[in-house]
Amino acid sequence: MSRIVDAVNAPFAPVRAYFRKHRSFGIFVGVVLLSVALPLLTRVPPFDGIQSTNAWVNAFTTAAIYAMLAMGLNVVIGFAGLLDLGYAAFFALGGYTYALAASPFSGIHLPFWPMLLAGGIVGAIFGVLLGAPTLRLRGDYLAIVTLGFGEIVPITLMNADKFTDGVNGIGGIDKPSIPGILQFTLINPWPMYGLVVVLFTLIMIMIYRLEDSRLGRTWDAIREDELAAESSGVNTVIAKLQAFAVGASIAGIVGVVNAAKITIVTPDQFRFAVSISALAAVVLGGMGNTIGVATGAFIIYLFQSILLKQLNTLVENFNIPILNQVDFLEFQYVLYGIVLVLMMLKRPQGIFPARRRMREFAPLKIGKGGLK
Amino acid sequence: MATVNATSSSAGRLLGSLRLPIGIVAFLGISLTVLGIDQFVNALTLGAIYALVALGYTMVYGIIELINFAHGDVFMVGSFVAMFISSSLLGNEGAITNIPLLAGSVLVLFALTIGVMAIVGALIERLAYRPLRRAPRLAPLITAIGVSFILQNVIQFFFGPTIVTVPQLVPIEWSIEVSGSRVPLLNIFVIAASVALMFALQLFISRTRTGRAMRTTSMDRDASSLMGVDINRTIMITFLIGSGLAGAAGVVHGLYYGNTSFNLGFQSGLKAFTAAVLGGIGNTAGAALGGFLIAFIEVGASAFGYGRWGGAVVFSLLVIFLVFRPTGLLGSHSGDRA
């Protein structure tokens, strides 16, 4: 069996060796191939029967946004080992930054592209503001503090109606455009799809490079044993702050894209469940493995928004009593719960474990340590 | 789970031990004058509920250092169990004016709900937390978040996503007059029942063999194990009691507010956790104190027209306390490790 696998793999060996050496280019090629293959796949049965290609492309765009969010959270949880339960807050801040800068509500109409950067900067600033006083805390306390922050942000957005229009949120947000060439619209999902593919590629390349950088190794050291890292001369506070800032700025950028895509932001879009859905993707994919986490996000998103929806229509068509009244879409939350519990109990390293994490999650025999 | 008293001289010790009661009396006096009797009683009642839930957080944290994220949802499930027992099993529809019947119904309601929730809590411990006892710290916390989501959805599946009415057994009209305002007997009953439960818990922890086992386990699990304490049994009993108290809080919530909903657990759970942190996590007396404090802050905020900000204030308090005084007001046995 393995001989067959080897024989099949043999011609690809030079290709693999090439991409191992040029990983960023490999990621670029991989994402481009995938982004072409996915829409083509939706033209083939059984996928063409589920929804139109445009709807599929739209779904892939949302899935990619969700995957970028999960990759950003993975920097904080998977690399630095800090459990951030308020990640949606940075997503919200990015979204509201763009909403305030480009909507009829504020009367300002700044172009989209610089705001992309601004969203990242706003995210990073708040990440540092939250992180600076709290990162001294031990893991589970940090988790609760970030959760508290994650609750404060939507409550504030909801109550400061003078600036955010409260519960209604801010609608009519400008769509991006490339002047004279391309205007993004709600009807045509392709430009947004292209934008998200480019951003996805850039973020993934950046995260991989970060992982292998000096900073990435610092995060490894902190995650494995903070005390040892500190005694070896690592400034743990700065390194953790950087993890927070990187994660938060990714969420901010993605927040801008998300706001531009759906053209409305409301406080309810950024509740605790959003943070947990990203956490579920990270846990499912395997903490610390960027591609794994992105895949986990795709699996969860497609499962909840395609499969559960299909289940709804299926039950309706067959007119099954009792189940008829059940909206299966509501089960996405139980899905997060089941993913978190089952993965932690049965496969804490995730479906695609990062190599280093396999050992880390093996039961500890002596003392405490590891993931804190 | 014991208060750390650092003062050494006898005069200092006397002052130190009096500091807390004096503080509480002063605080109550000020709140009473600022809020007025109606709001004051409101805050006490809400505080009783928070305190009962906070006790579960603090006990579990004290013994296995796990932030039992699902505890708020255990409280929520408790309120639904109470609703189900009250309306479906006992067939209640509203207030009962016949005093012996009322007393009997309420007693049965408390006993059954506490029993059911104790079992639910112990089951959660057995299935979701015990396998992870030797795992990295964050693993059980993530599991607890998962359990919380599962509990919410199970309840939503059976009872729907809307607010559900709970029979208010104690007639709301019954009240006594205190300096010109009427104080419903219901509130007095709720406060009395909660305080009685807290005292019973305090006695249990300080006087019984099992209580001693709980205290030693929270200090040093391995050493207690060597001294013959059955660790698994002790931890399970902690969950039984904590969840039972959350069940009692669920009953109280139903009797007092007359409704419940599937997402009740998240916010009130977080507030109760804040209460536990405020009092000093791992410290049972502190949790009770923290519960009342949080309630006063919330009721105070809404009394002055900032009700919408109540949640934000409470969570800001949580962040501030965790950052600047993780041992809480009364100190905790594990705060030094924060």
C-alpha cells in the first residue's frame, strides 16, 4: 500500500521540494488553484443543485472571511498560547471603523483601500490597550478578562447610539471600488471573492513567515514554558503584546472587509458566539497549524450554512412530523459546543495537528506546565 | 476556602475581624439611604440569586482551579427544571393562597430541583471535566465553554428561543409595611431562603468530614490523597453542591421574576463569576459578599437611569479586579498564583 503511495508521490517530489523551499509562493499557487477550483466544482452535481454559482461564491467569500478570523485567533491561541475569548470585539472595531468612515450615517465617504489598513491599526491599538494591563494574568484569568472585554464592546456599541445608531447598527456602508475600473456591487459576488482570495493569501503568507521568525520562536518558547523563556532573556510581556496586536489587527482588517461585504454592522453581529465560532475552528483544525485552522473554519462554515440549510429543506420536502418545526440552522451553536467538547476529550491536538503540539497535548505525567 | 488573616497583634486582629462587618453595615446603610427601601430590597433579592450562583463558581475554582464556564448555564437549566416541575409535575398555574399547600409546593419544588441539578452537575463533571484532570489548564476551560453552548441549545430545542413563563407560587400581593413602603413577602422569603442555604453550606464546609476533605483537597490535592481523602469523590461532591445551589438559584429566579429564557445563563453567569472574583475566588464567604455587591451596583445603575450600562460596569469591574486585585476583597487561597 505504502509502495503505491510512494510511486504516486515520486513524480511530485521535485515539486514538493521546490515549494518547501519557496513556501510563500507555494501558498500563493495553492490558494489560487483552490479559488479557481471551488467555483468550478459548484457547477458539478450534486453541488449545482444546492444553490446557484453566485450564491456558492458568496458562501465561499464568507467562509474565507471566517477562516481569516480563525487564522488571526490562531496566532494568539495557537502560537502564543493565550486564550482570547473576546476576539469578536476586534472584528467589531474593524467593522465599525469602516462603517463610520464610509456610510451615510456619518456622512463621510472615505475610500475603502486605506480603511483596510486603518481597520488593522485600530484593531492593533485596542489589542495593545487590552493586552498591556492584562497579559500578566495567568491563562484562565486572561480568558475571562478578554471575555469581559468582548462583552463590553458590543454593549458600548449598542448604548452609544449617538455615534453608532445603537441596536439598528450602521447600514448602507459603501462598497469598495477601483476608480474607473471596477465597482463592487451586492449582486455580483466575484469582485469581493477576488479581494478576499488576495487578502487570504497575504495573511496566510504573513502568518507562516511570522511563525518561522524570531518572534514566532519566542511565542513557542513562551507557550511551552513561560518561566524558562523569561529566564532565557525573552521579554515575555512584549512578545505576548505582539501576539495580541497581530491577532487583533487581522481581526480589524477582516472586520473592514466583512462590513464592506454585507454593508451593515450591528452590535448583534459581534456577540460571544462569534468569538466561540472562531475558537471552534481553531480547536477543530488544530491549534498552531495555520492551514489546519483555515480548513477547520471552512468545514465548520460549510457544515453550518450549507448542510444544516439542506437538512431544513430535506425535512420540509419529506414532511417529517416534529422535525418539521425544527430550524436546523439554530443548531450551529450546539455544533460549536460539540466540536469544543469532543475535540478536547478525544483529539485535543485537532484534526490537523501542528507537529510540535502533538507532544504538548500528550497527558502530562509530572507537574503542571505546557499550555497555560 | 478560608479567609487569610494577616494581622498579628490581638488589637489588630480584633480590628481586622471587625473591619468586614463594619464595612458591610456601613455599605448597607449608605445603599439604603441612597436607593430607598424598594430598590434596596430589590438589590438584596437579586444579590441572593447572584450569591447562590457565585458559590458554585468559587467552590469549583477552589477545588480544581477550573473556571466552570458552564455553571451559569447550569443555573439556567435549573430555572427550566424548576419551571417544568412547578407547572407540569405539580400542575401549578399561578399563586397559591392556601398556606400549607404553598409551603409544601415550594419545599417540594426546591428539593426536586436541587436534586436534579446536583445530578446534572455531577454528570457534567464526570463526563466532561474528569477525563481532563491531568490535561493542560486551558483544555477543561475550553470544554466548559463547549458544555455551556450544548446546555443552551438543548434547552432551546425543548423550550424554544422565547421567554418562558414560570408560575409565581407566592402571591405578589402579600406584603408587609416598612416605613411607608410595602415590601413583598416574596422578597423576604427569597432572601431568607438564600441566606439559610449559604449558612448551611458554610456549616457543611467547616464542620463535616466531607467539608474538611474539600478544604484539604483545595489546599493540596496530592497531599490530601496521600492522607486518604478520596479525591474523585470529594470533587464530585463539590460539583453536586455547587450545581444544587445553582438549581436553588434557578427556583428563586423563577419565583421572583416569573420567567426564564435559554440565554439567561450567559450574562448572569458572568455576573456571578464577577461576584466570585470580587469576593476572592475560592472563598465562599467572599462569593456571597460579591454577589450582593454586584446586585447593588446593577440596581444602583438602573436606579440612576444607567440601567443599560449595568452590564458594562460589572464587566469593567471584573477586568479591573482581575488586573489589580486578583485576590478579591476578602483574599483567596489561590490568588497568589494569579
